[in-house]
Amino acid sequence: MKRKDNGLLYGPEDKVSYFQSGLLGLQHVLAMDVYVPPLIIAGLLSMSVVQKTGFLQAAFLACGIGTILQTKFFMKLPVSQGPSFVPIGAVAGVYLANGGPNGGMATVLGSLIVGAVLLILLGLSGIYQKMINTLVPALVGGTIITCVGLSLLPSALNDNIFKATGNVGQNIEIAAITGFVMLLAITIGIRIPQLQRLFRVSSIIIALIAGTVAASFMGRFDWSSVNNAPWFSIPQFTSFHYGFHFSLPAILTFIVIYMVLTTETTGTWFAMSAVVGEKISKKQWNQGIIGEGLSCFFAAILGTTPMTGYSTNAGVISITGVASRRVFISAGIWFIILGFFGKLSAFLSAVPAPVIGGIFSIICVIIMLNGLNVIRYLDTNESAIYILGIPIVLTMAVILVPSHLVNSTPQIIQYLLGSPITIAAVSAIILNLIMGDHRPETGAIDEPKESKKTVNHDTKLAATK
């Protein structure tokens, strides 16, 4: 086994066979509900079936291109790109305010292009790394990771289980079967070392198969959508079809959206850094934001929503112990394949939400605990309690705030309230500036000094922030 000191079987630079990396890459794809935001947007824009299919295919292609760019060339950490829920309202609002089907999408794509270019320029300038080093020390980074997991948990439970389509009791049964099978596979991998690579590494895909089979027996898998989907098709509705139109109000709207997305993806990078046990260098921060900008740029060219780092994958790595970049490049290739193979794309889209929820909820908890693990061994004072605690309160407050109150606020405030991670990150940064211990060794990029000569692997993991 490799990388036993930080609990990983394979580290970011470790080589995994092409066959195994292909299977594990597919596992990451299955664990990510990347098709959900595009389908929601397509519904809000009243797209036809053909347009909706093309929009979803474009999203898969953008996921694949962005993932490969970030993992291989820019961030060079195991990072997977995917569509965020944050821009949904902005895309619909700008689309409808600028002619709807008569030019609305051209305005959306033009604004996305400008925002993506600004992200690239931010990375090229080197300012982004300086901002992170100044504003996000280890305590703030760990707090953000904790809030990332916490903010995703209600979505995993509500959207995928309790409020998902179908009978709620049946949803709970499917989610419970899926989660139980995953935990059983992990337990076998832990208890029987000889089977660790098979059961721990493949625990998520085993659970997905079991959950899908259970859902199929309950009549909850829509095989008709798979049967009716073409085997091969090229996305028809891209920027070459819609064109580009530039509107200053729309551009300013999406600049705000990109600021929110940047905050979210920063939390994702912190989470991934903690899981793989490697600190992020100054160069990686700037390269990462360039990769983020390029991901969003290609997404706009393809005619779909912005791509950002997916925090789900950090939880997947914690469960499987596989952090090899080769696996994530394979995931990117799978996304590109999905962009052209309609039947496979339809199959993944037809996987019932409770199956995803049963796995996603466990992943959320693991991400949250990784954040607390970062903080656990830091040399902190009393103010750290508030720097950690208040963002957690605000995260839950934003999640639970009644929708009619959110809808009564200005549009920009609505975008912020649509991203609990952003609220948590901003509040943690402000609280730390006011109350925090600003000794240089607590920086997010420079590794904090350890107070003990002997540390276990958890301490080393925590120190990476």
C-alpha cells in the first residue's frame, strides 16, 4: 500500500494502471450530480428537448475539458470541474431580461466570456495568491472546509431524498440501501487488507450499482429515457449557434457571480489539499485561478453554464484513498465521452436521486470532518471559537432562511444568499481580521509550525493548511 502516513493508497503523483484509473475515474463521475444544474437551467429557460440535450452534452464536455486542464496543466491537484448551482438564477434572469429566446442566451454567454477572461487575468497578475496568503490562514481555511461539507448536507438529504420526486418512504429505503452497501464495502476493505484495493477503492461505484438495482426493482429507474436516447450525437446549441452579445449590466451581474464562484472553489481547493496532505504552493494558487477561468471560458464557448471546482471529490478521495491525478484525468475523459454518447449520458441522468443522496450525504460529513481535522492541532486562542463558530451559524442561517425573505432582497444579495459557502468564507475572513492571531506561521500557504516533536498522520494532515 502507498502513502500510509496520510491514509491514502495512492497519492496525487502515484501511477494507477490505465484500466483501474478508467474505472475509478468513472466512479468520480457517478458520484457527481453535474447534470442537475444544467437540467434546472434548461427547465427555467423552457428549452426544447433537443436544446436541453445539447445543453447537457455541452456541460459534460466543459466538465471534461476543465477537469483535464486543472488536473494536468494548471492546479496540478486532483480537481474535478463541474457546474455550480450559484449561477442558476443569474442565467435565467439575464436570459429573460435580454430577449429570452431572441438573443437572451447570446447576452448570457457574452457576459460569461468577459468574467472568465477577468479570472484568467487575476491569476496572471499574481494577486490571487497574495490575497489568499493574507486573508485565509489555516484557521480560516479549516473553517471554510467545514462549512463546505455542512452547506452541502441539506442538499444531499432534502433535494436527493426527502424532497426528491417519488414516494418519500421509498426514497429513504433506496438511500439507506445505497449508503449501507457503501459502508459495508468500506468495512470489508478495512477489515480484510487483501481486499482493500477492491472494496475500499471501488466502494462508491459498488454502492451506486446496488442502489440503482434496488431502485430498478422498485420501478424507479426510467429505462425509456435511455432507450430513446441516440448512441452518438454532437451538441447542436453552442455559442456558434447563439452568438455573443455584450451588455454592461449583465457583465456586472456575472462578475459578482464569478466572485462567489471563486470563493467556493477556494474552499474546494483547501478541502482537497487537506485530504491529500499536500500544501498548495504560491504558484498553484495563481495557476489554479487561471485554470478556473479557462474552464469557464470553454464552457461559455460550448454554450453552457460556468464550471468550478467540485468539493464532492475530496470526500470521494477520503473514502477510497485514491488521489492519483491520473484518475481525475480519466474522469475528465469520461465527461468528454458523455458529451458525445447520448445513451450513456441518459443512463447517468436516469440514476434516481435517492441513490446519489445515500452516497452524497456521507461524503458531505467526511468533507466537514476534514475541515475540523485541519483546525484540531492548531495553536489557537479563545477567539478561534468564534472564528469557527459564527460562520457555521451563518451557514445554517443562509440554508434555513425562508425563500420569501431571500426574494425580497436586491438581486446581488440574492446571489450571495444563494451560496452559503461564500457567506461562511467572507464572515470567517472578517472575523479573523478583527479577532484572529496574526502570527506569520499561521498562513494558509506556509506550513504552520508544530508544537510537538512527535505527531501522528492526522497532525501532518492538519499541518498542510
